[in-house]
Amino acid sequence: MKRTIWIVLLAALAFAAIVIARIPAAWILPSGTAGCASLDGSLWSGTCLGLTVSGKPVGDVSWDLHPWRLFAGKLAAAVTLTHGVAEASGDVEVGLGGTITARHILADLPLDPQLVPGVPPGLHGRAHLELSQVSLQHGIVRQLEGRIEAHDLEERTSANTALGSYVISFPGGSGDPIGKIRDLDGPLAVEGTLHLTAAPGFELEGFVAPRQGAAPEVVNNLRFFGSPDATGRREFSMSGTF
């Protein structure tokens, strides 16, 4: 879930830092928390190459403003973000009350701890996001519709252990976002749910079972979930706050 929040907030903050503080975009950026190595275009349509926020490299950002949304008190634009092999695009809207809404989000990025904070150093793979809508208010996810996929996960701490691919699907609707988790392939059969709470936090629960041919270290690690049921599945649960 942190991948979703990271992409949406990053795109929104990068856009806001550029178009609000620099009109037109060709002006030289003052010293501060955000900066561009190269800036071209205008308030309505522009590009920031080599964007850094709080001293951290973000990548290259381009935007096309939706000016008619200003009459509704909203700052809205089509935003594209690239950082090496990572790419993300979508329509981002920032309201006066601090609500951030992103629509038509498409993103592909490697699960690299240097790129995505929070990813365990030994975990490698890639993520794909297709989100029709994400709404955040004061940093809390209020609405989420779409799917988040993790492909070719591999643990490389001690040995290269394949962990498979997984997807979380959020149907949208009112109430707290709740997504369904299932495996796409790999050594583990997984079914569960991810509940995003207003804390903000999460509640994760479900069942997992090894498939035939799973690596011994994967099977052994499942013992921490307790004894299997009659079908060979083990129940797991986890919760936390952001």
C-alpha cells in the first residue's frame, strides 16, 4: 500500500511545488526544499528535469494543467513522472481542503529500497499499478479503486529464493478501502484481505499454503504461522499504523 501512497503523493507534491511557486516555469528556482536541474514550459504545460524534493532525487516530471478546474477551487493536471526505469502517470487534483484525488494512475517500478522507502533491502521484484481512483485526505486513504500487482518477487538476503507474484484488487465504494489478495503464480497459494483503516493503518489477514516444489526455506518459514488446517493452509494476520 505504501507504493500507492508514494506515487500519488509524490506526483501531487512535485506538481504543486512547481506550478504554484514558479510562474512561469522558466523562472529560476529559489533555494528551498524543491528544485529542478532544468525547467521548461509554463504554468499550463511544462517539464521539470532532475526534480529533487528535500534533497532527494525524484526524477523528471511533466504536467498539463486543467485550467477549468480552478473555477471549482481545485488544482488539477495530467502528470507524468519518470525515475530511471520507474514510470507513473495520471490525473492529479488537489483541493483547497487538503484532499488529493488521483485518477487513471498507471505505474511500473522496481521494488528498490533506494527508490521506494519501506521495501526490505533483501526483497527484489517489480510493481505494476492500475488505479482508476485514489483519494487521500490529510494523508489518509479514503477511497481506492483498482489493482496493485507485485511480480517476480525474490528474496536475496542469504540466497536467491523465488517468492512468486501477487495482486491486490480494490473494488472501490464507500467505507474503508478493503482489497482482496491472491497469488498469480509462484511457490505459495495465498488468499486474503487488506483493510486500510482511518488510523491511518492496515489490517492484513488470510490463508497461505505451499505449492508442490516450493523451496525448503519457504516451507520452513510457514511454520511461524502455526499448524495447518485440514487443507494444508495456515492462517496469517498482521496489523499496524503508518
